[in-house]
Amino acid sequence: MTSRFDYFIVLAAMRTGSNLLEFNLNALEGVACHGEAFNPHFIGRLKSENLLGVTLEERDSDPLKLVDAIKGAEGKLNGFRFFRGHDPRVLEPALTDPRCAKIILTRNPLDSYVSLQIARETKQWQLKNVKRRREAQIEFDAQEFEKYLDQQQEFQLLLLNTLQTTGQTGFYIAYDDLNNLDVLNGLAKWLGVEARLTAIDDTIKPQNPDPALSKVTNPEETERALAGIDSFNLHRTPNFEPRRGPAVGYYVATPETSLMYLPVRSGIEGSIVQWLAHLDKVRTDQLITNQNRKQIRRWLQTHQGHRKFSVLRHPLARAHWAFCSYILSTEPGAYLKIRNMLRNRLKIPIPGQLRPDNYPVDQHYEAFSAFLIFLRQNLAGQTPVRVDGVWASQSQILDGIAPFAMPDLLLREEESATVLPELAQRMGHATPPTPGHSTADVPFTLEDIYDAKLESLATDVYQRDYMQFGFSDWKPC
């Protein structure tokens, strides 16, 4: 059998049984696991000065040199154990390399947390002779455990997402599987090695085999704390929206003041752009925009002290603007194909041609309510219509912008008239202008139809935005 892998990485956390797994891997002919090769405090094993001819200093200077040494070691499929907290420069190359086998070891996080605290208390990290076992109980700290749990979940999600996006599969093995000979031999088969185990290596002994509650000094408090932990993330707001890019072509910068506006499309962009032009006493067409990524990076590098900002709008007001401007309207730039589909297939009550006498305010209320219901389905991935940038959630748009150009300042529409002039003063303008208001929606404003039902519909559509940015009931600016 020929292995499809050049090397392997055991991805685990402390106190998950990784020592036992390593002993069994090393019991397979043709397999060698070299310990914690990238532990920042030692190389491979405690007190080791080098690994495969690579010194600790050489590894810290160039960690991939050790990765190459592990891959190139002759005669065996070589690998190492990697924990969260080991050299992060190694993780991304290994995860994205399909020739690196990913063995993902997990354990009940309460058990691993308690075991970790006991090991720290007793200073005993490995047990080979049961007679030398050191016993201890620890005090369970709920806040510390939740932090530990969040860190482990974050690490596991990183592994899962990277495997998904690179089209790979890992071999998942749980702590309880380490005493299952069939599972370990299944791992050997997956790795592509001929050898099989005939028995489990019993060199390493379980240090704390008792139930978790028997190992804490405050079991009742522990049970109450665990009952309050949302292990299944029940209160998470699901997000089915497609990922968005940074949309750099929409960024707007001033030629003199070193300000850059990162728009979240919502109908207020015109007033902000006009304010930027007034600030530098130029025409709007003299502002810097429609740039590519390379040009934006050059601007950022050559404008030291620059500030980047985005302006958010209340989700209900933003949805109403999107409806009036892109669905109800038949003017150039409106989404006529989507308009026709919403009108003909979903029966949203908007006229074929909008006239002052064929679309009363009560019909507008009904149509906008139906549009909000459509948006909820659209953002949940339940319609054939694209999730457009004019109604995508603002949190998702910022998620796309942030990795490329993190805004320094995130403000609300109603704050812009005071905060932006203050920002301009800090940038050297003694008497900066005040931004104007956004253009009123037509044929009716949100104020004409607003009620609690519309607010409730918008809350259902944009749960993440209401939660992330603290929006409350809409009020006219």
C-alpha cells in the first residue's frame, strides 16, 4: 500500500491523550511521531537540543526547515503533535497541504480541563507507574472553563473550516477511541501504512480515571455552572449569507486630508461623499475612488496618520431605501428583473408602472412588509435571488471589508453630523462642514408607514445587525 501522505500532524489539546496516541503510532512499523516538534519551550521532547538534526534555534528562526526535515526523514511516515499555542507559522502550511495527513484528536472538554488543572497542581504530566500516581482535587472555576471551552471550539472550527474550504478530510479520533484496536488500525489504513497493531500500547496509564465531579472540590457549584453554559450554542444567530469581498472599488478617499470612507451601501453614501468633497474643497469627481487593491494599499502606505471610517444605518431604514430605490422604482439602475419576479411570482403588490394615482400609502405598507418577508428568506438562502449588497446585512459587509481595510471608526447615521466634523478637526480642519442628510425615499418615507410590525419584521431579517450593533426601534434622524 502506498501512502498518499508525505507526513502527518496530530492536532490536539493538552490532556486529550496525545501521548498515548503517539506511543501507538510509534508502535506501527514504518511510522514515527516526533513529539511536540513546535512547542515554543522545547523541541520534540523535554531537554532535547535538536530534532532530526535541526536545533531549537534553527527551528525558531525557520520552522519550515524542521517541517522539511520531518517530511524528508527516510524510511518512515513521519509526523508530530501540534497544540494550540505551538508555533502558528507551521499550522497554515500544514493544514493547506493535501500531502499532510491531519489526525484530529478530541476529548470531552470538561475532562481535559479538569485533567489539565490537576496536572498543573501535581506537576505530573505523564504516568507510567501507577504506584507513583499523585492525586489531587481542584476547584472548578466557571469563568476560566468557559474561556478554555471557547478557545478549544475556536481551534476546532478553524481546523474544520480549513479542511472544508481546501477540499480535504481529516481522521477524527476521540480520547475513548485510543483503547480501541480496530480504530487505531483503521487510522493505520487511512495513513496508507501496511503495519497493524496486535495490541494497545499500555506504557502510558490514565492518570485521573474517575468521573470529573469527583475530581473537584465544589461539585455542586460545578453542576450549576455547567447547566448555565450554552454547550450547543443555542442562542447563536444562524448566518447563511454568502461571504462578501472587500469591495475596494467603492472606497472613497480625500486627496489632502488622508481620510478614507468605506461605504456600507444604505442610501447615505451621497451625503458622505459630498461632505468629503466639501472638506477638501474639491469636486466629487476629484475624490479618489474606483481603485484596485494595489492602489488602495499604496494610498494607505503613503498617507501616514490616515483614518478609515464606515457609517451604519438602521436596518429598517436601509431596507426601506433598498426597496424604494431598487425594487419599487423603474428608473435606470433599479433591479427590473428582480422587481418583475417579486411582482409576478411572489405577488408583492407593486404596480407595473408607478404613478402618483395608482399606489396609495396603504399599498406601500403592504408591499414593503412583503419585501421584508422576502428578505428574510433571501438572506437565509431560501430564494433563487442573489443576496445583493444593498440589502445584505451590514455585519456581513463589514466582515468582508475588515480583513483588507479595518475601519478605525464605525458610526451610526444619526451620529455623522457631529462625529465626522469632530474627526475632521482632529485631522487639521478648524471649521469643517457638516454632512447633509440623505435624500428622502419616494414615493413615501418610512415615517409615513412606520409601526411596530415593520420593526418586528426587520428584527427577524437582520437579527445579527440588531445584536452586533445594538440597534433599537427606528426613529427619524
